[in-house]
Amino acid sequence: MLWQNLKKSLGFSKFILLINLIMRRNLLIALLLLGSINCFAQSKNAQYDAQLAQKLGADDYGMKQYVMAFLKEGPNRLTDSAARMKLQMAHLNNITRLANEGKLILAGPFMDDQPIKGIFIFDVRTIEEAKKLTETDPAIQAGSLVMELHPWYGSAALMQTVEIHKKLQKKSFTD
């Protein structure tokens, strides 16, 4: 009834023009809605390597869980420089061993003189596993360092750090 009254009052040609405008508007709205849905969809990464992601233990975001350790000053700081150097070499040898076993992904000291001396990132899922690994460190055993452990979510690409480092390392700290 509404359309018939509108057709009578506008005349046939204006009525057709109005219907055309309404249809165009509706088509434009539909296209905009379809386009906006695509904007909210997650994009696919053309560089994604499923085999590498699986090898490194990556989730859909290229991330994985690790345990991060903050190495802090312990209560037993050595004052004798020879004993301190011997303990440091044993600490570095332990780092190398853990890295070669694939358990330690990243290790390094902070370059300022603060109570937090460095970090470790372990490729383990639990604090308990990381604690067992830290207990093998001579500096922890001597009380020169203590570890503060935290679950950490980071890039699975870190799993390649040790192998890449071996290709970049001209000299070893422990030789």
C-alpha cells in the first residue's frame, strides 16, 4: 500500500528513480559490510613455515613458553680474585653445557653494576624444571648468585639462538 501511494504521488519515472537509489544504497551498505568483515579477519602470513614452526615448538602466533631466570647477587660474594675467576669459569662452562644440551636458549650479563647480574632463558615448561637446571650452576651452589625464576612467553625463534651464535662466535669465553 505504501509503495502504491508513493508511486501515485511521485509519478512513475520518479518512483523508479527512488527505487534505484534505494537499491544502490542497499548494495553499497552490503558491500561495505562485507569489506569490513574482511578487515576484522586474521590475515595469513605468506612467509609462514609450518615445518619450522613445528620443529621450534611454536604456537599459532610463533611463540612458546619458556622460563626466564634473573641471576641476582647471592649472599656469598667472593673477595679473592683467583677464586672469583675460577668460579666464573665454572659458571661459564655450565652455561655452555646447558646450551649444548638445548636447555639454555639465551644467557648473558647486564652491563651495569646492579644487584641483577644477568638472565637465563630456559627451554622448559615449569619453574621446577628450571630450578633443577639452575642448581647445577657452580655460582648458585657457592651462593655467589641466586636465581629468580618466572614463566615467560616469547618468540619460538629464540630456539635458533644457540646455533646462530655458534656461527658468529669467533672466540669462546671458556677457552
